[in-house]
Amino acid sequence: MARNLWADIHLDAITHNYRLAKAQAPGARACAIIKADAYGHGAVAVARHLDREADAFGVACIEEALELREAGIVSPILLLEGFFEASELPAILSHQLWTAIHALHQIDALEAFAQEKGDLGGMAVWLKVDSGMHRLGLEPTSLATALARVKALPGVGEVVVMSHFASADEPDPNPTVGQLGVMDDILALHDGAVSLSNSAAVMVWPQAHWQWLRPGVMLYGGSPFGMAQPIADQLQPAMTLSTEIIAVRQVEAGECVGYGGTYRCQQPTRIGTLAVGYADGYSRHAPNGTPVYLSTGYATLAGRVSMDMVTIDLNAHPEAQPGDRVELWGRHVSVNDVARLCGTIPYTLLSGLTRRVKRRYL
Ligand SMILES: *Cc1c(COP(=O)(O)O)cnc(C)c1O
């Protein structure tokens, strides 16, 4: 008698997508980005599934990393923003995490810690440079000194230079070309590994592949591009969000459906009500006409998304009845398309699913 709203996670699709990412850059390693609970797919389950295959996992903070270690994940785990406070360093060392460094004060803290411990036990350090996004990272002019300091830390592991693109998913190549130019100058200083590529760059910027990829949204079948793209089109959706019809009614022509009456029936309309709403993470910005998929084919949203329910036009589905399953996104309705209709990106839809949505692993 439970509310029948499910996010089915297709773990094999995540493997397929991870391999597709690595196939773009033979010889490169790939840090599978599973921050934000693996973009809503469940970080522990995704990491368990990829633990033997992934070269490393990337998370946003130590809380996310420790959840994985407590679940028995043994692969390297990189803190993409490094540590926020020096007090995290003992746990980073004891749980064998890798840290990014994006500011000089983090180097000060790491030096003091290394001095105290005498040995960093092979901790890899990813030095992040601001090559033009201007969000996080060392100034290019301070990289030479920073690199020398990090490489001199006792017991430091692999030192990777990383940077992040602002616009690798945009049709205009100029911002990315500019960032690559900044990196080219910097890389004269560093003979070790380099990591620049998020999903978009994995797919469309081979010049940016270097030694370490950082695919995120593509692992889940999400596309960073607002349009078709040959590699993105080979991704498999890793989540099917589905629910059931909980009510069906006949509404007369001229009547309106839902909050604000934004949908007016042009003809007598069979309206189905679904058990999903914005408190589950189904965006309130989904407009009238957004597709959903029934076993008998597509239907469309009719009326505003409310907190716990949405309404759809069932005129093309005379047999549909309460209890029938409806896909909100997955293999028939692309989350990328739903995101575009909502004026957002698949990242926010996937990572925005709330605790009310039960995950089920297939
Ligand atoms: C989130 C993140 C990624 C992954 O980005 P996608 O666009 O999801 O592939 C890569 N690198 C860093 C530093 C990130 O924070």
C-alpha cells in the first residue's frame, strides 16, 4: 500500500558509460565522479559496482568520502575541493584519501601536517589551477612555487595538475581554447599527470584528455550538451524514474486542471493523476506538454506540477487506469529532454531527487 514512486538504477548502464568515457582516451585513467550521492543514483551502490573497475572516485567533501570508506570501498577517493579545514587531514591520511589543493593556505596546512607526521603515506595531491573559470584554483603564476612545495612533501604520492573548464559543453570553442592555452604554458613546469576533462571535454575535446579524465554526468547517461552529440547519443540512461496513475477522471471541455488553471481542456479530456511532484524532485518548471511514457505510448503533462502529484492528458490512452506505471524519465523519456523543457540541465534533475524517492538497483 505504499506510494509507488521508484528510481530504478541500471548499474550496467553506468559501467557501459564509464567504459565509453575511457574509450575516448585509450591509456588515460578515469576518476569516476560520484559526488552528490552519485548525482542522485546512490554513491555507495554505484561505488560498490565500479570499485574493481574505476581508477578512482571523485567526491565533493570528506563526509562523502568517509561514507564510501565505511561501506568498504577500497579504490582511491579524491576530494575534488580538497579539505575545508586542516582538522580533516588526519582522516584524509588514515582513510587513504587523495586531496585537491586549490589555495596556498591548503599547502601551508599540508606542509605543517606532513612535518608533524613525517610521512604522507603516498597521499596523492591534485593541484588545481584557475585557467580561466575563476571559481577555484591557484593563480597560474603561483603554480611553479606551489608544485615545488607539494613535490617536496615527505611521502607525497602522485602529483597531478588539474583544471576545470567553464564552457567545454558550449558550441563556442573560444573559452575552452583560451583555457587550454593557459594550461599549455603551465605544463612546461610539470612532467607529471594532468587532468582537465569533465564529461563534455571527454566527449568533444580530445586535446584536453591527458592522463586523467573526470567524467561525471555522462556516467549516468546525462548529456552536458543541449543538443544531439555522437558520443552522448551512445550513453545509456542509468535511471528510470517511474510512478503510477492514482486517479483518472473525465474533464469537460473548457474546464481547467491543476493549480492556477494553467491547462484548459480544449475538448473533453481524460485526466490521469500521478504520484510524483516537486517534493520528490520532479521539477515544478516542467511545462504543459512535457512527455511521460505509459506502456501504451507517450502522454503529456496537463496542468502545473504540484508538491505530490502531476496530471497528464490520457485522451490517447483510453485503457489507462489507476495502478498503471508511468515513466517520468529513463529509456523512453530522456532526462536531457525533460531538463531542456524545464529550462535546466539533467544534473539538477538527477541530483535533486529527494529522500521520498526509493532507489532500486537492477
Ligand atoms: C563535478 C565535477 C566534474 C564532473 O563534471 P561533469 O560535467 O558532471 O562531467 C569534474 N571535475 C570536477 C572538478 C567537478 O567538480
